[in-house]
Amino acid sequence: MTTSVESYVRTPVVETLKKENIGKTVRLCGWVRTRRDSKGGFSFIEVNDGSTFKSVQVLAENKLSNYDSEILKLGIGSSVEVIGTIVESPGKEQTTEIKAESLKVFGYADPATYPLQKKGTSMEFLRTIAHLRPRTNTFGAVARVRNEICRSIHDFFQSRGFVYVHTPIITGSDCEGAGQMFKVTTLDFDKLPRKEDGSVNFEEDFFGKATNLTVSGQLQGEMYATALTNVYTFGPTFRAENSNTSRHLSEFWMIEPEMSFCDLEGNMQCAEDFLKTIFNNVLTNCSVDMQFFNERIDKTAIETLKHICDSAFVRVSYTEAVDILLKCGEKFEFPVSWGIDLQSEHERYLTEKKFKKPVIVYDYPKDIKAFYMRLNDDGKTVRAMDVLVPKVGEIIGGSQREERLDVLEERMKACHLSPEEYWWYLDLRRYGTVPHAGFGLGLERTVQFVTGMGNIRDVIPFPRAPKTADF
Ligand code: 4AD
Ligand code: MG
């Protein structure tokens, strides 16, 4: 049989499902989801290639030369190439199907051992086969939604003239000052070089100093913002906090815009516009995947996103938030008082019960926030803001930065950080300092929120968490 299709041309499944493509000859490649044989001497084979949630139905007749020898052996997971024509489907379930002119098998998947045979396998089990879980409906949908969120993030900033800056992954500084860092070293642990006082001599280490994986690109982002005005970073960040929760990862992706000549109000507005744009784009561009999440994972997923896009976020100061929590009559496991760091149960009360929408809490006590946040005139609070959303809690953390050299130096000393070590950060205040602000959005918490997936380990392809670094 001759065909006009060149061997390198492939038509993704998503295209074969479109009515306007009926009549076209295609070369389709993918993995079999199901095979049904009919007594009439033909088989229906569902093929999926991840280009969309749905699979396309392929009609293979017994006149194909390898029908008995190969096609009848196809099972879930086998990989195939189909050359055929898109035709209108007589079935109710689908508009189009492919009438195969030839079907080639690349590789079979033995049904006796292929781990994805059964439907309804648990998320926990799927984590143990992270190399195969992208072939499931859920993980295919998560991957496409995550991709759309990333596309949308770049689009939001690029269309507003922000410059994408790459900040280092290996660094000598601790942005959040929390000391939750993974060390980067080539020292031999069995023969550590020591100084006279017995401490490890990092001068002999690879970089000639102690280094770690970054917890945030913010400080370097600030360097570029104080030259290019509006910048953003988008990269992996690492935290060695021993938090075994459904919202924490040891390796996660963070998006950090940094804006010169911007204050906390501008920062909050940017964060709100940003999240709404992402949510809108997902609703528009991933409607089929979102339909799935809405049916199978979280019955309120679509409604929640639509509601958020249509209404303003609530803004309350930390002091007001504490007041609300103290007066609400709710019993919290962790008691509330002015000065505490809000716990997940408090955040959830505010977003899920009190306001039923995203809440931006601002002006936190300085003692629970990082050294770089701008001190308010009350001397007790800083220009910090956290965006909290239902179910996930904190999705964004940000602040207006301290641009006054003397105040910043005082804060650093109070936080036991050495101004000498951060001389470059202080130089930004010494030479042409400007008011500026920025925030960090956790990518995985965003994917989690949008999809309604219960555990953060299921929205990143290969999760890293305490005692977990497989694949
Ligand atoms: O609030 P964080 O620690 O803020 C910063 O790192 C600032 N330097 C950001 C900035 O102002 N440029 O982290 C920001 C966000 C959190 O709101 C959360 O969404 C996410 O990063 N995040 C985590 N996500 C997954 N696992 C973890 N362990 C996370 N820690 C923070
Ligand atoms: Mg935070």
C-alpha cells in the first residue's frame, strides 16, 4: 500500500480528534490503552500519546497482514504506529476515529507484569512507579496543567516587559536566613580538613568556601531589578526542612518577580493579577484536563477557580487576622496570640471558613520574618505579605524590601547575619537605592491548588522529600 505520509511526520492524537481533520491521512504513534475485538473480524484499539487527555479509537480490520500475528496480541502499554485515514465515527462516544491502513508494533507490554493494568491504583503505589505513572490519566493531566501554568507564568511577565534572569543554584548565602540548606561539597568525609579550632576548613573545599543549594533566587533577583527595573526568576529551589507534609518538598520550583519603584500595595496587586491570569489560562487552555480533575479529584475545582478569577482577594493585616482568629470561637490545636507564625489550621480557617477565597495577610511581626523585609514605623512589623488560598494555605510569600542602608544593617545584626558577608547586598542600598518589592510563588503549590491534588508529591514528576529521592 502506498501512502503520502513521510516517515518523520506524526499527527498528535489531539489533532486526530478534530472534526475538521476528517478525510486526512495520518501517521499516528502512541501507546495502547485498550483493545476490543469484534466478531465481525475487526478490532478497536484506543491509542494515547499524551497530547491530550483523550485517546483516539483506531479501527483495525482482519485484512491487515499482521492482524492475527500481532494486532490480536496488543494490550495496554504496547507502543504502535498507525497509518490510516481520519473518518467520522459511527460510535456515540467519539466524533472521529482512524481507519488503519497499516499498524506496526514497536514494543509489547507483558500483561503479566505491566504495573498499570488495574484501574484505580492508589497514589501511594503510583509514587513507587514514578517512571510509568505519567501514562495514567491523572499524571498525564497533571503534566499538561503544570506545563500550561509554566507557559502562562512566562507569558504574564514577558508581556509586561519583565526580564527573565537566571540566578545561581549553588550559592554561599542563605536568603531566608533559616539555615535549612543542603551543603554542596567535594570534601572527603573520611578525611575532613580541619582548622586549628577543630572546625572544618572549607577553604580546601571545591569553591574555597562553604556553599549550599539555593533556597531562593531573591537576593540575586534584587541585583538585577536595581538595574533592569522589573525582573523574574523561575528555577528550582531547595530546602532541607524536615517537613513530611502534603505541602512540602525538599526540591521545588519557585517564581520570583522583583520590581523596582514598587511598594507593598503594588506587590499585592501584581500577585493577585498574576494568579488570576494563571487560573484563567488553565481554565481556557486545559479545559479537558480540568473537567477530569473536577470529576475525579475535586468536585469544586473548576467552580473555585472561576470564583477566584471573578472576585477581589481579601486583604487583612496580620494584626487583624490574629484578632479574627482570637474572636472566632474555633478551637485551634496551636493557640493564637499576637506574634505567632500562622499555622496551617489558622490559614485554612481564614481562607476556607471566614472569607471563602484567597486572603492576603500583610504587615507581619518582624521577629517571624526574614531580615530583608522593610520595617514599618511601628518598629514591630515588616512590610511582608503572604497570599493564602483554600486547602493549600500559603502559596505566595513576599515583601517590600528594606531599602534604607542603616535600618537594613541593624536588622541584619539582630538576625545574626554579618553585614560584611553581605557587602554586595548592602551596596545596592549604598549606590542609588530605590524602593522595591517582590514575591515568590511556589509552582507545586499552584499546581496542587489548581488541580485539587491532595499531595504535593503528585504534582511534580519526581518528588524529593525526607528519605525520598528515587528515580
Ligand atoms: O515564603 P518563602 O520562603 O519566600 C521566599 O523564599 C522569598 N525569598 C520569596 C520572595 O520574596 N522572592 O517561599 C515562597 C513560596 C511559598 O509561599 C510556597 O508557595 C513555596 O515558596 N514554598 C514551598 N513549596 C514547596 N515545598 C516547600 N518546602 C516550600 N517552601 C516554600
Ligand atoms: Mg513564606
